[in-house]
Amino acid sequence: MKPVVVIGGGPAGIAAACALAEQGAPVVLLERTPRLGGRAASFHYARMGEVIDDGQHVLLGACTATVDLLRRTGQEDAVSFQAAMRVPIVWPGGRSVLRSVRLPGPLHLLPGLLAYGALPPADRLAALRAGMSLWRGGPPGDVPFSTWLASHGQSQAAIAALWEPIISATLNAQCGEVSAAAAGIVFRTGVLRRGGARLGLFKRPLSRIFAAAGAAAVSRGAQVRLRSGARAVLLDGGGAVTGVELATGERIAARAVVATVPPRDLRRLLPGDLNERPPFSTLARIATAPILDLHLWFDRPVLAEPFVVGIRSAIQAVFDVTRIHGTSGPTHLVVSQSAARSWIDRPVDAVRDELIEALRTLVPQARRAELMDALVVRHPRATVLAAPGSDLLRPSTETGVRGLFLAGDWTATGWPSTIEGAIRSGRTAARAAL
């Protein structure tokens, strides 16, 4: 029997391959790089002798498909979840904690919000009312989330100290860039649902986690081919999929193809005339948002806990990778800058110097530690920008081409552009391909 060929070894492709293999379908997973994981992969940084994730990824308790995939592939211990949401918020000269308690959602956030010291009491009460509107009301509409917030009594101070950190972390954009509809999904599915907002931190490099997932797919009969980039999706005279041609010229006959590569790469795989037809004709209009990470190594611990979120500072979030991974040696911190449009094209030295200075202002312990090394990693197209109207551009799994199915965090998953959305899309595409 001809296999289903899955193009792309990121979370969507791995999820699709695992789901197909579990059903006994022959499947070939193609990945052009030497490792699985896609944008959620890792690389070896020789100067410090560490394997480093391309980006700092965090799960929410609501990410049930990701947790299920980890369980099915023997990687359930790869993530450490909080028992309840606890987010340390720091600013120059101040600190507070947003936490949840054992109450039904969204009341589980009430004590933490009322005690949130970064906002005056009036803003805390207004934020509570806005949160209840998100919980009880229908979809808030396809307008900028900042517009929705202003219409619900949120001051600029409240947006900056409360709403903006949540939106930048989950949607990789600012409140004025994302749609209220996308923000509503984040809050109703995650933040406002009891257990939905507790954070899960990966305890080992992502490439190792996804390599194990790939091995699990192989154990069920799948083929995983690394360094095997696709050049073209092959169609017959009637426009149905017949296979895939690799960059080497090799051809693999296929009963179906699941394409999980980003839109710009997918367009290169398709015949030119196909790119002019829906749903492919909208792919070039899908906008992306960047993330920038600054990796720092200090001679001693700097943070008192695994991570902190910054406000009123250039710093957005800082993660202690050494503590999270449970390793020894120099303290490895990652300063993660989402919604990084203002950072992504700046010179490396300027980025490094400004963020280090901001870190030392925000975290006094960093002033007394010796900086051993620093590395800037840029992700120019990290996620899809959830702007108003963007949902109309994201295609569904079904393409109208017989035997061709789409998956990826950029497709219409009902979720933001995340690992969770990618995994859900991969499973949906596998069901369609079967």
C-alpha cells in the first residue's frame, strides 16, 4: 500500500505521523534538517557545551493535545506543570504575584487579582469586570483587543501591567495588534478556566523530546527521514496527489500528502497555477510576528524562582534554564522578548547591552554576578500574527485537491499559533488523510 507522506518534522508533522502510525497506516515523515521539531527544535552551542532550544516555549494547562502526545510517546515527564497558576511579576523596585486558588473559574483568579500590587484598587476591580465580560459574553469581535479593552474601562496602566504581558506571551503581539476574538480564545480557553493557566515548563531540550516522539512513531511502523527536503508535491492529470519529489530528485509515491511546512515554503512545493486558487491564494498574505531570545550565562544563580515576568521594563520574561532543567554548572538564563518587532533588526551588541542593563535593574542579584557569555537568537517569523481579519486567511485541513491536506500552527485550528495548535492540526490532518 502506498504511504501517506508527511512533509515537515515540526510538532504538526510529528503529531500527524504518530496518529497515522497508531492507526496502522504506512507513513513517511520527511524533514529537511538533521533534527525534528521545526521552529520548536534545539541546537548545540559549543562555547558553553549546551543544547539550546531555538525559542523558549511554555505550555498552559489547557494544552491537552500536547500533553496527550507526550504521554503517548513516553515523554510525559518532559514537562513540569505548576499545581496552580503562579506568575511572579517584577518591575524596578517592585514585585507582585498573580496566582490562582482552589475555586471554580474564573473565581480562581479573584484573590490574586485583588492583591495585584502593580495596579491601584480601582484598576483591579475594572479588570475583574472586563474578565467577567470575556467569560460570560460571546466572542468579543474582530476588532483590536486594545479597542475592546478601552471600551470595557481598562486604563493604559492596566493594559500595560496586566493585559499586555498575557497577550504578548500567548499571542506574540501587542494588544493593539491582535484581534479581540483571538484574545478571547486565550482567556476563555486558558486564563479564565480553572487549571487552564497553570504553566508547564519543558525540563529538557525540545529536539530530544521530539526525537523521542519520532522514535515512538518508528516503533509503530513509520519511516522518519531526516535531511530529506521536499521539492514538489506531484499531481496527476486530474489534479490528484500522486506523491512527493525530494530535493535529490527521488520520488515517493503516496496515497495522500500532509503538508505541514510554513506557507512560504508550501507555495514553493505547489504548481504555480495551484497557488492562484483558494485556499492557497491567501497564503502569501498571512503575516507573522518575531521573537528574540537573549541567552546569558552567569557564574551564580540570579533568580530565586524558575522565571519572572517583567513590566515597566524592556524585559518581558526571564527563564532560569539551569533550574528548570535541573542541571549544574553556570546559570543559564533566557531573556525572552515576544512581540519583538522593535528588537529583531537591531544590531546584536545594542540588543545585548540594553537587555543586560535592563536585567540588572530589574533583578538586583544580576548586578553581583559575573556574566560569562551571551548569545542573541532571532526568530523573524516565529508565529502567525493574530491580527483582525487573519482568521479568514488561515486555511482548513481540506484543500480541495484530492489527497492533499494541510497542518501547522498557521492553519485554521481554532487555537493561536502555538505548539498546541500545531499538534491539534496534525491530528486533524491525519484523520482526514485516512
